[in-house]
Amino acid sequence: MSPATPRIVIVGPGAIGGLLAARFIRSGFPVKLLVKNSQRASFLRRKGLRIEENNAQKIKTHFISSKRFERIEPKASHLSGCDLIFFCTKSYDTLKAARSARPLVDEAQAIVSLQNGIIHKPILNRIFGTKKLVLGISFIAATRSTPNHIRHISGDLIYLAAHPTNKKVIPLAREALEHCGWRVRVTSDEKGMLWTKLMLNASTNPLAALSGVSNEHLVRNPALKDLLLKTLQESLGVMHKTKIRPLFPDLRQIVLKAMDHSEGQINSMLQDIQAGRPTEIDAIVLPILKEARQQGQKLPFLEGLYRFVKGLEKDLHE
């Protein structure tokens, strides 16, 4: 297998993972899927993936037959042979998924995590080590409208964090992603990168989950926009006191633009609420609240959103 066509394993082919898998397939990469359970594997073997891409305001639909994947399995022991692993699971599934993928790691050259929050980092570091692990974030708006139907609404930017330990594996991951049409930027500020995405998610995901609206309404509705900005300002205050620098000098404008350009996107937290699944509220909001408590800060807006989402989760599961 030449370096130009690394063998890919996607762990967790949800909205982002499924979109990556489809792009890799269409670009000629051999792809395997490691899924959560045998039911999910059986479903994808029957149905494949249906991808809607928003390209220059034109919707193009691609059907990816399951026959185009090398394997779709719930067990890593059935997926021998990989060069690049992409972790796209929910944050609360990280430990289970990492243990499941462990048999693949010795052969893999790089493991790329594109997950929300920051709690996945110590888990992946402990299980995989730091030499092959690349933490990243994506600015990609995608929605999984059915278990095999993914809509790519906007965004094509992926950040990867490089440090002295993993710098040798960064080119492989970067080149594979860029070959599929993603814009990739590499940063040496891993913490700033993770916290930047944390700020964006914390100010938007809980608000959309509670209001039940798609992302663009968070900035087009004056009341929701005001609450979004107040929540973001609270979070940025915590970030400032910890001396963590965001990737962008004006994160406020970045967030507003991202929401306005993701028309029709039902963000992941709202999708989870609608499906009756646990949300990532503890991974996205709780780290900020814990840091604020250590600093002696109160975050009334973010704390309120956190309590309401946790209450909604409890009601849905009773």
C-alpha cells in the first residue's frame, strides 16, 4: 500500500465519521468501518450510506453501497490492515471505542481524533500513547437525518494539533484529508484548538437543544442571539483567565458566521435529544463550569443551560 492511498478505519461513522468515510471511498481509499454494535453493522451492510453534499448551493446526492467498504464490523479483530484510524465517536463512548479499536493500533501509523469536548484526550493518551495520536477539530456542519442519510450543509475546515511527539505522523493524516477535498490547518497549540471548539459548542449546542431550532435561528432570532452571545462571553472569560488563547482573535464573529451559514443543521445535541439518546453536555459544558469554579467565577447563563439540558435528559430517560 503506497503512502498516497493509506488504508482507513473510521471508528464511529455518524454524521462526521460517515461523511469522512464517504469522501475517502469516493477518492479511492480503502475504507473499513468499526461500528458500535452488530445491529449497526448489519444495518449499514444492507443500506450503505446516502450523502447529500451542498456544493456551490447545489445539492448533490451520492449513494455509497456497502460493497464499496472493505469491511463493516463491530469488532476490530475483523478489521486487520490499517494505516490511518479516525475517531469520530461521541465523547462518552471514547473509552469503550478506544478499547475496542486497540487491536488495530500496532499496525496503524496514525490515529486522528475528531471529537467534541476535551475529556477524550486523557483517555486516548492513556490507551494509545502520544506518538501516533493526533487530536483535531472540525468546522463542518453535518446532520444525520436517518441512520444512513447524512447531509453535509457547510464547512470544510479541519485543524490538527502537532507536537514534538507526533509530528512524524501529521503529514500522513493531512495529505489523506486534503486529497479528499478538506482544508487542513496544523497548529502547535493543542489546548487552544480544543478550547476554541469547546467555546463554540458550549455557546450553541445546549441553546439549540433547548429551543428546538436549527443553527441559523440561533443568530437570526434576536433573543436567542443575545443569549448565545452572553453564554459565549462567559466562556471566553474563563478561557482568558486560564491564559488559553483561542485559534481566532474574534471568536464571536466566527461563531455568528458559522451558525448563519449552517442553515438547516440540527446540531448534534438537539439530534440526541430528539432521538432520546444521551447528549454530550458533560463533555462540552462541564469542563468550562469546573474551571470557572476553580477560578471563583459564576457563569449564570451557561450554568442555567447545563441544568436545563441535564433535566431534559433525565425526563427523556425516565
